[in-house]
Amino acid sequence: MLFEDNNFDINMSLFMPDVNFNRDPNLLEPMEAFLRGNSFKNEYIPYKNLTYFKLTPKTEREKLLYRIEALAFILTDLNLYLDIHPDNKEYFEKFKKYSEEKKDLVKEYTKAYGPLTVTKDKGTKYDWLNSPWPWDNMGGSMYV
């Protein structure tokens, strides 16, 4: 199962096989940053030695959604960092790379499972309300 052992890099290769892990000494990879709630290694301080909850996707849909959420999280952190350090070219390049990857994954998710946000501007009428809702439980976990 995913995340059962402590070797995070091997587990994350299942989510992002093309990513070279541990390449930045300060910035966590998107999924680990998402799970910890902080993208920077030196700023993560566990509360009372508690660890973060490890997610286990049960379907391809959940796996893809977790990747999108992780990228959205690290993009937010990088955006805040770049607000303070606008001349950091290395992190700006990472921001652009993760942004492009998220855009591609959202397109893939939308094609396979439907839109993640209300953006319907095609067709003859507005029918967002007729789309499946997260609580309609379409075979995923109770969270997706």
C-alpha cells in the first residue's frame, strides 16, 4: 500500500515517476509539502511530535486528484515565497513547471471525470447543477 513505510521518495515515485526527488535542499516535493502543510523543509515543526496523516488513494481518480491538490498547494506556497523574493529565478522556474503540470493534470482530470470548478461556458444552457456532486459517491472514498 502507498505510504505504509517511511521511505517517502519511493512512495512518491508512484504519484510522480518523472520527478527527481531530493533535488532541492530547502523545498519539499509537492505531495510531501501537501501532506505536511508546508513546502519548506526548515519551516516544518510537528506539533507535539505528531505526524501528518498519510493519504491512500483507492482509485486512479483519487490518485490524480491528490496530485492536483498537491500541486495547487505548493504553487500557493511558492507564490507567497516569490512575493517576498521576486528575483529568485530557481523558484520561479519551479513555479512555472508546477503550474504547467497542474494545468495538464486538470485537463486530464476534466476529460476523464468532469470539471473541478464551475467553468461551463459551452453548450446551450447552464447545467452545472446536473453534474455529479462529491457526495454522490461515485465509487471513491468518502472524501472524494
